[in-house]
Amino acid sequence: MRVLLATSEVAPFSKTGGLADVTGKLPLELARLGVEIKIVTPLHRSVRDGKFGLEKLKESVKVKMGSHAFRNTVFRKTIAPGLSVYFIRHDPFYDRGQLYGTSKGDYPDNAERYIFLNRAALSLCEQIGFTPDIIHCHDWQTGLIPAALKSPQGNHPSFRHTRSVFTIHNLAYQGAFSPEYLPLSGLPQEFYSMEGMEFYGRMNFLKSGIVYADKVTTVSPRYAEEILSPEFGYGLDGVLRSRKDGVTGILNGVDYSDWDPKTDPHIAARFMPGDLTGKTACKQDAAKIFGLTGSRDTPLIGMITRLADQKGLDLMVEAVDGIIAEGASLMVLGRGDEKYERLLLGIARRHPGRIGVKIAFDPVLSHKIEAGADLFLMPSLYEPCGLNQMYSLKYGTIPIVRATGGLDDTVQHFDRLSGEGTGFKFAEYCSSALLEAVREAVSVYADKNPWSRLIRNAMQADFSWRKTAPAYIRLYQDLASGE
């Protein structure tokens, strides 16, 4: 089985969120299971500056966009047997401080940047002589590839038998642009229609992926159900419902070689189920970093989040005084919308010693928060999958989540009577429901026996890629065989 995986970001080379974690870790497990897989992604500034030891493969490769021909250089990094990453370097598009935009908004040329990626990805196959059985496309940035395979370009010998999978990581981000960019894509005019990629007078990259891919997936079973409804469908629920084969929800996994308190090199002390003494040292370390002054018995709540409306920050801001009144302290790490950056910094100034905020993207500090917090807050408006709640479970850091998407799939509400469950959930999207869940969590935290049972349950949960990757292989095999 030969697979080309197309993505706008891939860890550890470039990352804004969970997409990079998935595209960085899923291929490792697929390769271990015998899939020959090649990843194609932009060479962002973070890749250029990261000293990853890339091999320059091809220089001055021509990619046609409309009447213009752009040149790029292809670099390669071999990760494991059967797995290589190919980087498309075109500095006018990708040599930037952020991947998609700044805190003030998206880059105005994102249409051109990702049309280029789509065309360069297909060109790469021709350049290196790779004939994929499957092209697995991730999110709107690669949504034109399935359309290209259904266009005359798909008749090229490299793609004559290629099928496509399109994975939606977040339906809210759709890549909608003026139709004036269609000629740059090389797609026929008839693809811009209500039955194709047209959506309210815009060229919608995400809709293109949904309409033209041979199979559509998303990153948790619950989210696959939710996006068929108007509440979560962001206008595309009807398009998704119209697919006769439906949408398959495959839960994301976790690479426990990166996220395990027994081996984590980034934390103050290591620990494991049955011996949590190291977690106390991790809590002290995290509290010191964030300038928190509570005692060792003060429940410490962590948040690591993109600062955006989706993440339930409006609820957290409304509930924060109540959270402090419950006796908890709070540490928040994130970067994103300028309004939330200002709000959170203001809250931290209002509650010195009880709330600490770092406006940053900091992978090492993320590990310290996961290890040092007692509780982890994810009050998302919606959450296609979420990864931090799964990391938290491994570290005995109990999630408090809204029951939506992958959060609902991965966290079982704790029941004191039965001793079953791994965290705390609330359903209604309001600050009072969030605060009630925090109140219940703090109450259990104060009671040693149920708290110990809850931590044992959490740390025994298994969401490894080894459980998830076989579902993708079955999907690929069914498509390749024509089923």
C-alpha cells in the first residue's frame, strides 16, 4: 500500500495544534504496519530554522499556477523505513513567522499559498516517480487535491488508480476565497458550482474536499455525528449528509513515547501509577513557573489552548472568579486571538498568585503543565477530537471537559458510588455548568479515597495510535480494492 499524506503542518517540524500531532504520529504507526508513506508539506520558517538535517532533493522545480510558473525546491527527511517527509520550499509563500496568519487575522494571500501546495503535492509524485494508491488529505489547505484527481489531471499515469481520503480536523475552518482564484488551481470552470466547490459565492476548499474525495473522515465518532447537524455543520451539514457513504469518525491517537510521565524528559520528576511522589515535584515546578503561591493542597487547574472562541474561553472568563472562590489556582498557556490574550493577561493581574498566564506556544512548558496540574480544563464550544485530555489522563491530571466531540468520546464522567470514570463532564454551554463541574472536581479532589481511584482509572486509559491506525489501513484497503 502506497500513501501520499498531504498536510499544511506536521510535528515536529511545524505546528499550530492537533493537526500537526496527527500528521506527525499517525504515519509512524502506518509505516510500522507496512504502509509505504510519503508526507508532503510546506517548508515553513520553523522548518528552515529548526536544523532538522534535511536533504536537498530537487531544485528549481516548476509548479504551474494559471499562466504563471513558480519555482520551488524540494527537501526530504527520512523518518523511518517506508516513511519520508518531503518539504516544498517557496519562501515568498512560506517564509513567515506564523503558518496561517497573525493574531490580527489570516494572511491575505492564503488562497495562493495553498493552491500552490495542492499543485506542488501532485507535481511531487511525478517528480519522484511515486504512484500512490491513496492520497490522504488533511483539512481545507489540501482540499483541492481530491478535485484535481477527478479532473483531467487525474488521468495522468501517476494517478490513474489513485483514490483520495479527506480528513476534516475542524469544520469551522473552511478556506473560502474569491472565485477569481479558480484559474490558478488548474481546475475546470464546471467544478465551481453548487454541486462542486462553490459555497455562497466563494471558492470553498473544504467543500471541495468533501464533495470530491472518495472517502471523508473526521477525528472522532461523536464529531462525525455532530457535523451532520446545523448546530455543528457550519453550513455544510447538508453537503455532508448528501454523501451516500457518510462520514467515518476515527478517533485520534496519542504517541505515548512522547507523553508518558515515566519517561518524560521535560518534567521536574518522573512518576507512574502506584508511585505519584514525582507528581508533587512537578506541581511545585509548574506553580513556580507561573508565579502561583497556593499550598501543595490547593487544586491546580491547567489549560493549554489555542486562544479562540471555539475553545470555550468566554465561559472560562465568566467563571474564573467562581473558580478562584472554590479554592483552586489556574495556569494558562496559549496564543491566538488578540482579544483573549488581553483578557487573560488582565485576569492574571487581577488575581496575582492565583492565576498565571503565558502567551506563547511552548511544547516543553506544555509537558510541565500536564505533569504538574491536578485538573485540566477544556470547556470547548465544540472539539473535533482534542488531544490534551488524552495526554492529561496519562499524567493523572483529571480532565474537566464539555461533553462534545472527541471530549465526550474519551472522558467518562466519574461516579463516586461506583468508582467508575476518568474525569468530569458538563453538557450545557454556559459558565454556570462549567463552574458546577469544577466544583464537583474540587470536591472529589478533597476526598483522598475517590481521588486516588479516579487517578488510577485515568492513568490506565489507552488511546495509543496502535489501537487507531488499523482503522485507516482498512479504509485504505477498501478504497484501493474498489469497495
